[in-house]
Amino acid sequence: MSTNELRTRLYELVDDTNTSRKGIDYLVNYYITSLGWSEDEAIKYTIKLFEDGVIDEIKVINGKEAD
């Protein structure tokens, strides 16, 4: 998958789960700037967080309802 396709997939998950794009962009940029990951690595990892339910768990902990 290209970077654009990965980002499209990520934003589909963001929109489907009513998650903040700003927050997810911050997370992806953190992985890139602080951990030195490539953009593809950061996006793939963030997609996995959605697929594994981690993002929903974080939203519950922060008082947001997970759908």
C-alpha cells in the first residue's frame, strides 16, 4: 500500500469511530519525530491500534464513548 492509501485507510477508521483527526495526526507525527519511524511505519502502527481496539480503550479511559 502506498502512503496515500495508508493515510486514506487511517482516516476511514478515524471517521468511522468518531475519533479526532487532530489527535491521530499528533500521534502519527510523534512516532515520526520522536521515535524516528517512517511515515508508513507510523501509519501502519496507528491502524493496528484501531484494529486491536486500543484506541477505543483509550477513549473509554478518557471518558469518551467508544462505538
